[in-house]
Amino acid sequence: MDRTHHPFLAWQLHAAERLDPGRLAVRLVARATMLAPLIPCSALVAWRSPWSSASTGQVEGGDAEEDLRWQRASGGGAKSDAQLQSESKGIVRFQGVALVFLSKVRDDVHSGEVARGVELVVAEEDLSDDVKVAYTDSAVEFRDAQVRPKARVDWTTEDVAEQHVLTLTHRQQAFMLDKIPQAFVGPLFKGVFASQARQCRFGDLVAALEHYFRGQDPAKVFVWLDVFSANQPLLVRPDRELPDEIVAEREALLASGLHEAIQRFDERLIFFDTWDDPAPLRRSWCVWEILGALSGEHRDLRPVFAPGQDDDFLEVLLDDPENVTQAVADIDTRKATCFKAEDKAMITREIERTLTQGFVTLNAVILASLRDWLAEITHAAVEKSRVTEGRSNKHAQVCAQAGYFCWSQSALEQALRYYEEALDIVEEKSGDRHPLVATTLNNIAIMHNAQGMYDDALRFYEEALEIAQENHGNRHPGVATTLNNIGGVYKAQGKYDKALGYLKKALEIRRENLGNRHPDVATTLNNIAAVYERQCKHDEALRHYEEAKKINREKLGDRHPLVATTLGNIGQLYYAQGKYDEALRYFEETLEINREKLGDWHPDVATTLNDIAGVYRAQGIFDEALRYYEDAFAIWLDQFGADHPHTQIAQAGLEECKKHL
């Protein structure tokens, strides 16, 4: 990513081009400027259940998860609420607890009112071979120098379950619901089902719920949490000590009853301790609960966030917004772990069986909810900055970074408004030949280019280039950025020799400043390959595409949208050579990554849908081609409007297919 010597950053664009309905697009890329283990002081027993408390020898932050022997239950007709509860009453009750009760437990934990005399410590080093595994049934000896105290505010939901819930329920093998005033226990399936990972701080979970339900009576808001609504004393016992009917009941519940129960609640929430690496998405049984929220009639799942996550996100956005893109791209529920390999395999099979496109769909739904939250935070930050910062360079920076985020979400008109607001302020404060003006002009040009307004884009790019060269000379990375982007416009206009001239010069400067393995180098390699592809120099194009793909996979990972861009371009190259099966394989991989990382309604998704339609059309499979053209047309119409070149190309393609049906 290119930078000036100022607080503004440069932006990145994936722009899909088309010449005619039968010609597949080449996507150009425009570039601008371990936690320590927790060792409580006393020991209980080991556990093997997704809803039970861990033993006190658990290593906090480790990969160990629940251990459950899986058995798929046979299907059946719809059950009443009472029947569903009756079948699971020995294991779990589908009644939540009042939010006011959760707040009281949190306050009492923090003050020391509950679990009096219990002190938890965090090991600063490995204490024994025993704690290298998830659980231990024996006490662990240590010296004071080997541990540090764990503050009450840092107690996790696991700590609360173990030191508070089990203390009250273990002797009588009772539900926690029986130990609290019944006014705090909700009706059957009333309120929200909340999924959460137990290694997260309990206080953060409660605070997130309080924020979400602010303005509502906390005595009338009921939240289902496994720590209070599942039979913890029963679930901490090993399977060998349980009656066979209880084991069978639990397996049947997890096989089908849990998912059916999740759908019965009024709402479904998931608690994220961080916005960029949420713990529940790293836990297979949490992912199983997410599947339950998405696989029934009510396909909704809303994230709630730990306090301060909005500020953490804004700090990253203002420092380097491309890190936001990378963080979102790195989220992948395929990576979730489980204590037993067979449980992980079962969950994976069920996700692939239940959801169309399996993990792609699961990740896409989660990321869509996350992006909506990030967008809310971004817009609120701009509004707040207008009040607190006024017409200052600080506010201009906020607008510029907000513009980048909006562009990354395909909200091009909003992004353009933010960039124009930034430009107005910078010109007023610093003059119209300041380097920040060049950066902002470049970003405005990107927005015009993305909307197919190439002449306007070229005008802004050329002005940005002139100012950048005045301030930095001809060999600066910012200059290379604008040269790269100008080359992209000329390519879109069919002026290939001129495009290559700008792109090769940009590549030379980028290699000189950034080295040969930087993603910006890959960007320009991709764009040069796109021009060679248009010139039918297929060997040269493939060589550049492969080099770009190798760099991006090495630096960004296999599931990054930039990797998808190059995969799609390789697919287009194979299409141009008549190698339709190869082209389709690359397009399908591109579509999978983009749907997962960008959402179903992103323009890059439409580009690949249009590409696939072109392959089927060339093969004479017009019914399939029509279906993909219709999907591409719907997205581009929604994102760009009826007059955009992409929208018109998809429309022409679907109308042509209709003639053959």
C-alpha cells in the first residue's frame, strides 16, 4: 500500500471492466496512496461437554474445546415447545435469566461478594506436564514467583461457572435456575439465545448485553446462557459415570434438538470479544450454534461486542484502513477447533450438508453482520468528528479513512462524499498544491473509475500526478500509485500501448522502493497481465498473473480478495483461449472467495457471475448462462444503476440468451 509522508493513506480498487457482452472482463487493481495458562487454586473434576464447566487445570487461551461423542438423531415432525423441553429437561432448560440478574452476578463477582475467598492466578510459565493438556483432575503446585493474581474483572464465563455456579449446584446436582429467584427466570423460549465462548471475560459479555438492550427494562429482558440454563453438575461428570439414558438424551439434543430450540427464541445473538478475531468463531461448538441460528426459519444472528471494540476498530481504521480489510479477510470458521477430531469432522459435514456452499455461506452471513456494525461505527465517527474536530486536518483524515471503508463495502457514492469533504478541508487548510491534495484527488479518481466515468477519473489522476511529482519527484511510491491507476484507465479505454507505458514505469518504481515481494508490486503485475491478455499475448499474461498470485498468497493468504482478483483474471485468460473447463474452475474459486469475504451483493461478485455466464453462453448452455447473467444484472443494477456500463453489459447478455431459449 502506498503512503505519503502525511496521515492520509492511499486506497485500493478492484475495478471490473467490460467491452461487449461476449467479452469477459479482466479485473484491474488500482492502488493508491499466547495468553498464560489459568491455574485456579483448587480443583474440581474434568469435563467433556459443550455446556459444562472446565476443570480447574484448564489452560486458558488454548485450543482445547468440548469433547462429545456424536450420534445423529433420527428426524421427526415439528414438536411443540413443551415436547421439545420435555425431551431435554435432564440436560438443559430452554429458559433464560433476566438481564438484571446477570448484571448482579457480574457486580458480585467483581466485588468479591460471590466465591468469597477464591483467588485465581495466571501461570507465567509452564508448571508441569499435566497442564500442557486441556484438563487435569489433580491440584497443581506452584511457587508465588511462577504466577500472578487474576483480577476479578478478568474472570471469564468459565471462571464464573466453575467458582460460582458449580459451588451452588454441585452437591444437589441442580440447575442454577432452581437456585435463583423465579422472578429472574424467563418463560419457555422467551427472549434471546446468546452464543458465546467461555474463555471471554464475563463482565464484557454482560456489558455487551446491557448496551444492546439499553432503554429496555432489564428485569423483562431474558437471556439464555448455557452456564445458567444447562445442568452443569451433570455435565462435568465423565460419560462413564452417567446413566445411558442421559448420554443418549444429550446426544439427541445436540444432534437436532438444540438447533430446533435456537429457532424458538425471539432473537439470536452472538457475543464477540473482539471485532477482528472473535473467540466464538475459533470454537467449533460455537460454530455449531451459529449453524443452528442460520439453518431454520429465522435466519438471523446479530453480533454484540465487548466494550471498547468500537474504539479499537476506529484506531485501526485511522492508522491503516487496509488492516481492516485484512482482518475481515482472515476470519474463517473453517479454522475453528474442537477437543476431539471426530466432533470437528461431524460439525464440518453438517455445515456442508445443511447450507448451500457450506462454510462459504456461513462465513458470508457472519461477515455481513460484522460489516454492518463496522459501517455504523464508521459513520458515527465521522458525525462525531464534525462536532469535535471541526474543519481541521484531523477531521479530513477521518473523512478520508471513512471513504476508504465505504469504498471497500461498495458504497461508492458515500465514499465519494467523504473524499470530497476531505479535499475541501485540505485545500482550505494547506493550499491546492499540497501532497494531501494529490492523495485525495487520486482517491476521488478511483471512485469515478469504479463507476465507469473514465474521462473524469483521468482528469483527477493527472492532476494528482502533477502535484505528487512537484512535491516528491518522479521516483516516489505515491507517483507510482497514480501511474498505475492512469494505466488502468487507458486499458479500460482500449489504449493498450499507452497503458503498458504507465504500468511498466509504476512497476519499476514500486520494485525500487518496496522490493519484489510486496502486494503493490503484485497489483501492477496483475494490471500488466490484463493488458497483455487484451493484446492476445497469452503466455506473457499468464506469467505475470501467476507471479502476482504467488506474491499475494504469500503475503495475504489464500482467501484474500486480491487473490480472488488474480484467480478471476487467470480464468478470463483461459476463457479467451477457449479452455472453458479451466476457466470455469478458476471463476468458481473466485466466486467462492468473493462471496465469503465481500458478501453476495458486492460488484466483484457480479463480475464473476458475469464471467461464468459468459462461459456457459460460449458452450451453448443458455439456460445456465441466463441464470448467472440475471444475478449479475441484479447486483450491478442495485450497486451502480441502470446506466452503468457493467449493468448494460449484463442486460445485453441475458437478452441474448433469451433469444436461444
